[in-house]
Amino acid sequence: MSKKSASFRVGKVQGYLRSKIWYLCYHENGKRRRPRIGPAKEAARQLAAQINAQLEIGAPAALSFEPIAIPQLRERWLEHQRGILLVTFQTVNPSGWPTSSMRFTSEPALVSLRARSMA
């Protein structure tokens, strides 16, 4: 009988089994990370390989995140929304025929949608 291995290693990432759940263990920016993966060993191996590759090239690991303050998050979100709402493409004119013109507006898209639905 062969004994099932309760751990594996892919480069700098170690996978281990606790009860019926697989976990990974690795160090990123001097901090130890131990994310819970799930019951599938093959999924844990694939994620370990992906994280190891990202650690080797210096990219943030798949399961990591960048801590950010709420005011900075709000500003990033507002800038993203402004970028979306400043340029709206008008692909159908009021008569229903397609046009290739672009309309630049500073009003939210929701307001222009309401105006179109009322007409």
C-alpha cells in the first residue's frame, strides 16, 4: 500500500494537508502567508505553481492584496467613474439608425438614458 503524502513543495511554496483541507505556505515581502485552498490537492498544486512563478518574477502573488486607506480607495473609484462617464459613445441616434459619431458629455450616463427612455 502506498501512503498518501500530506505535503508537497513547488519552489518556494509549500502545500500541506490539515484534516481534509489543503493550505499553502510561503513568504511574500518578509511576511508569511498561509492561505486556505480547499479539498482538491491538484488545485492546491496548480495555485502553488502560479504563486511560485509570481514570487520568482517579483509580481504580487495571486492571493495577496495591497492594503489601502478608505479615502484613497474612494479617490481611485471616483477617478475610474469619471473616466467612464466623461466619454459616452452614441451608437444609435434617436431615429433608430446607427451612427458613428461620439458624444462627449460631463453628465452621467444614467441621466442621458432616462432622457432617451422618456422620448
